[in-house]
Amino acid sequence: MAKNKYNKNCPFTEQQVKYIDYKDINLLRKYVSQYSKIVPRYYTGVNLKYQKALAVAIKRARNMALLPFVNSGR
């Protein structure tokens, strides 16, 4: 049973992911908004452990220029 507010299951625990790779851009783009902000847990249903690892992976991908820092949306 899901422990979060909206009863969503964590996709990472269901697939038993051990490591979130910063080079997997297709996965990371699912958790970044159109303005390049990290989407919060209560929208995605990701556990706290994986949300922290996801944030680190997104920040590393930004530093390696794989993801943009800011998307102005203009």
C-alpha cells in the first residue's frame, strides 16, 4: 500500500531500481517540469529515498550540460 497522500505507487520501488543514472535523460525528463524545475513528490508518487537520488541525478545532468538549467518557455 502506498504511504503518500494521493495513493500513488513509487515507480522506482516497483521496478526495484538500485541506482538512478544521471546519463539516462529520458527517465530524468519525466521528473522535470517544462520550466526545468524538479517535480515534487506529491505529484509523481516517488519515495523520499528515490526523490533525493533523483534530485542529485538531475543536478549532475545539469552540470554535465545534459539537461538545461532554465527553460524560459518563450
